[in-house]
Amino acid sequence: MTRLHPLVLGMIASLAGSLFANSPVSAAPNNGGSVSKCADAYGQCGGLDWKGPRCCPFGWACSKSNDWYSQCKKTLDGSGCTNGEWSQCGGREYQGEKCCVKGTYCKYDSEWWSYCAAKPSSSHYSSSSHRPTTTTHKPTTTTHKPTSTHKPTTMTHKPTTTTHKPTTTTHKPTTTTHKPTTTTHKPTSTPPVSYPTVANKPKELRLSPKWDINAPPQDREFYWEISEVPGAIDGFNRTMLVVNGQYPGPLIEVNNGDTVVVHVTNRLPEAVTLHWHGLHQNGTQWQDGPSGVTQCPIRPGVSYTYRFLVHDVDQYGTYWWHAHRRALYIDGITGPLIVHARNDPLKRGRDFDIDQVIMLHDHYHQLSEVITEGLLTAQGFNGSAIAPSPKSMVINGVGIYNCDFATVNDTCRQLTQLDLPELRFPPNKRVRLRFIHEGAHPPFRVSVDEHVLNVIEADDTPVHALPVHRIQIATAQRYSAILDTTGHKVGDSFYLRSQMNTNCLGLPFTDLDPDGRLIIRIGEDHDDLPRTLPTSVDWSDPTTGNCTDLNPALLSPIVARDAPSHVDHVRVFNSSFAVPSGIFKWTINDITFENFAFDPLLQRVQRGESIPPMRTAVITTGLEVIDLVIQNIQGADHPFHLHNTPMYVLSSGPGLITPEQASRLQHNLTNPLRRDTITVAPGTYQVVRLITDVPGVSLLHCHIVFHQVQGLLGVIVSQPDRIRQFQIPQDNLDLCAGGNTSAIDPGRKRSLPPPPALLPAEPVAAAAVKSSRRSLRHWLDF
């Protein structure tokens, strides 16, 4: 197919517009000689085997994204160029338009990414002075230096540098210069940025050895824009929801003691929130993110700033951020979050030499909203109430789908292993692989061919090295493991694999290849090495089996901390399911959590109101120690995640137990594993111990997102008297203005009437429990 220059496309669009001035769109002959309407704005207008319209409305041009997909985009200047500032204009394998709007030029960022940047002579970006204690990520450069040099008092932990100079940061996507000290957050008036296709930035996932762990505490400021962007990360073209046009999303990298400041502008057609997975919001609970729990959602066109201090003494390690409304994050709104600390026992240069993030994702070809709406009907999604099977395994934002399974109306380009970016590591190095499961449903088993992995971190807890062939990682969990390249020579290659445990999928997966791979090649990025497929051999250990976690008894924390020996209360969360009105729902204590997005629980408690009956809650009055028994009565395996408070993982077993039986269990209290996400299999229980030392409303939920939207959530309300003293910032409260406080999100397609007036919160309240068909009520009387 002949590729038309953007200038020619612009001339065609202008000519067609003048010929058909009385029509909202232009018309053009199709291949058969008949007349058809042009594609709609942002509609497909070209690509191999494309049989639809190839013209665009007046003022729009057919912009090529790749050989398989072209899209009508608004022309931004007289040349017909559709690439605005920050749009991709080049990079390895890039097939889209390479022009840039007037006033910008195509700036090289990496082998895989060039973008339209403002010309240096332009006054579009005014310079501004910044406080020495603030790191602001500007859009005009790709290497970001702070405005002052920080001289650390010691060089014990990092002798290679004294200047904070991170090489991977996010960029301000709007055209307004913001002062880093601004704390008022208004909707931006700048136009949305147009991203031609989802960008993959693999270099962002290699943490810089020049990071200054000794830098003084400072603001780490990020400017994010969330928007819809077409993407084909596994070859299949679909709409994705992403931050700043990229997937995985931007890296957040900070030191313990820093303040994270994220300016978010929502360009989506629906509301969104963000959650900082694994971080404790101690004193900033309203910034935790879950819609309807700690905040109201950020509506379309609105800007909001998340600002919180990372200060708890044990907050360091591997985290991630993601959307926390409905199931939106699986559409692409995720990214890594790394916290460094001088007291972290795992140190670069001693325990590892290279620091590499590995993002793991099960990919779907329909928007999460489509899947969610289907699951919440009596018919289910594709005729089933069970969470659907994914379509491909994606590692660091890339994967392979078998296009033979695509339908005639789909746009799919068949990728091969050599189309995907590689991981390159030098010989004789210890590589820290930070595995993050940012997917939706099944656990993955990760491995490296012919190499033992030494697990050194579980969630954010450093542990003594545990050698394994495969690591099973459940949704939302994180593990770090050491890969040793000793003995290799430059040019050697082998596979890193992530294999879905298909035993944990409830539906057939005929079009799924559960085995995702990236090539690891020994050498430096600048080495000219042949791109050949490895001949390495996978381990013989099973890739499927039980849907359980690594044995917590084998994961011994390096920083020893015994669990409290005294327990104030034993509480039970029983997970099961029900089918009210023919619609499948998950339950905790026989209650399907009803999420009222514009009536957040945190604000209710802060106003002195009680928890409504359809939101299962455990309430503690003060600083208490709780044993929480999480029981999976029936259904699927559930990876439960607790916000704000780490869990001491004490005991597990088959069957179901009462609180009295749980109180008599003999636990190992000597330095048990601490983590924030655990998997509970059907017909089993787990006992975890909590210290309610962070006042707030902490969500406990299954992290399989389809189970979340079907109601598998509960909350722990800690120290309500302290919550009533919270001074929730006005900009957070303003997110609720004008919202329907009786609307359930997600859930039924109707709104409930306003609930009756509620009494003030009782000093101690048990979970609201209904009578159970399985005669479990006596188990739940606390």
C-alpha cells in the first residue's frame, strides 16, 4: 500500500472539505467506485486489508499508526500534521507519522521513542526557579537534574554519585508551567495531548545506578494526563487507558522521607482514581485512592493533585500504582513505584549490581467497562458470570497474540519473539528482578531458563535468600529475585518466562498462549549482537497447579520483628457468593459490598456517621491488635489485599474455623512474614495479625478485579475518634460536589433512594451479618 505524506493527506482533506461544504463529513469513492461517507473523527481510515472508508472529515487527516491501523486525527497546522507536542514521531519499529506540529521538532529520547518537543527557542515554556528541596520533572529534557546539587553527609550506601540525577522520570503533558509549591488544584484549561499510539519505554524500567539515596527529603513531582489511546501491545489493536500515552505507566522513584506529588488530569470519558499499592497513608488517608472508600472519583476534564509523605520507617521496596475505580486499571492505568531508603537491608553494590523492574500483566482485548457491565447482568459476560480468560501474557508492556484467532473485523498484526524488546545484562553481574503482578486475574509462575532465582523480597519485605526454579506470584503481589549472570559470555541468551497458571482460570482459553517470554541477552545496550532466538531449556517444574502463594514459612524477613503476643479481638471475614435476582455476586459475611462513589466511607466516619449495612466492616476503637480470620467458604481462589496496614501471616489450614477455635491456635510469632497480599484457596482459612496503628478506613478486597466489581470487598475502620479529627483538604472534598450520593458504582443500573439517617458510630461494632444458608451465623457472633 502506498503511504501518503501528511502534507498530501492534509491537501486531500482540505479539498474534500471544500467540495462537500454542506456536509458534516466529506465523501470519497471507495475501491468499488461507489460513494461512501468518510470515517468519523478518530475513526479508522486505513491499514492492510482495511475495507472501510479512507477519507476523513474536513480539518482531519488520516494518520498512520502502523501498517495495520490508520486513524482520523485533527490536523494541527497548515501542513496537515496530526502530531502535537509529546506525540511519538520516531523510534525502533515505529511506523506512524514522523512529522511534528509547527514550533516543535522530533526529539530523540531512546532507541524506542522519539517525540515532538518544543523547540529550545520557543517561549512556550518559561523557565522558573525552584526550591532546592523540590525535584520537578520538566517536559523539555529527558535527563532531569535538580536545581541544586545535594551533598550527602556520607557515602556509605552509594559511593558512585553525589548528585541526584534520575534518568527516568515522567513529563508534564500540558502546556502550562506549574510551580512545585502549588497546593490548590483546579481543572486545567489546556487542550488534551494527542497520542498516536501507546508508547513502550523499556529503559524506564531499568533503575539508574546514579540515584542518590542520600539526597535530602524533597518533593518528587509528576504531571500526569490519563487518556484513551489506541494500542496493540500484543499485536491486537484496541483502545487502552494510559497515563502520558505510555504503558506501563510512568515510573515513580523516591526516597523514604520524600513527598510524592502527582498532578492528575483526567481526559477519559469517565471518572477515575489512583491508588499507591502497598504504601501506608498515615495522616493522609484521603489520598489512598479507592473510589467510594477514601475519596470521590476524579470526573472527566477535572484535575486533582495527590500529595503524601512516604515516612513510615519500614516503607521501602517494591510497590506499584494503579487506578482504583471499577476495573479500569487493567486497561493500562498502572505503573511501578519504587521507594529507596538508607535503612533498606538490600543494597546495590553489595546484594545486587543491576536493578530491573519486570511488570507482569494478563491482557484482554475488550475494555474493562464492557466486561464489567456484562458480569453485572443475569446473562453474564459472553454468557458466563465467571471472570473471563485473558488473551495474552504481557511482560513489560509487550506480548504476542495469535492473530489466527482474530475475527474479520479485528485489526491484528502478528508479532514474533524477535519483534519484542530484549533485556540486556552484562556478564558476571547480580541482577535484581523486581516482579510486579499488575494484572487482573490468574497467578503467574515466573522463571529464567537454566538459572536459579534467589527470592529476596516478598511484597515490600526483604527476606533471606530463598532459591527457587519458579516463583508463583498472585495478582497485586511483588517479589524480588536475584539472577546471577556469572560464567556467561557476551552474546549468550536465554528466556525469562511468565506462565499463567491456567488451573486458576474458570473458563476455557482456546485462544490463549499462557507462556509469555522476553529474551535476556548477555551484553551491553551498545553491543552489536545478533538478534537470534535462544536455545535455552525451561525448567521441568510444573507450570500449573495449586493457586497458592510461596510458602510463608520459607520466607524469613531480614529485619526481624515478632508479632504481638497479646490479641484484643478475633474477627472473621467469610468470602462466598450469592445470586440475587439472578446476578452472580461475591460476598463477605453474606454481604455484597455496595460502593457509593460519591459518599466515601472515610468522609462518613469523619462526619460522625456509621457504616451503612451493605458495606461489611470491622471497627476498632483505638490502638488494638486484631486477629483477622479470612475464610474462603466456596468459589475461586482469592488474593486478598489489605490497604494501609501490613499483615503478619500466622496460620492457614483446610476447613473453616470459628473465632473461638482461631483464638486457641498455636501460631509462630517469631518473625513471621509480613506482606499486604495473601491468597486464600476455597475451603481454607488464613489467620493474619494486624496492629490498628494507622487511623483510617482500610479496604480489604480480592485483587482479581472482576471479583472486586462483583462485590468482594470489606473495610477495617481503625480509631474512628481519630478519624473525626481529620482535616480533609477542601480540594479532596470538592471532588464530591454535585455527585449522586445514592448511586452505586459499579453495580445495578439504578440508584437507590438516600439512606435513612444513621446513628453515630458505636465504640465497637461487629461486621454486619445476615443469616447464612450454610448455618454459619454462630461462627460470626463476635
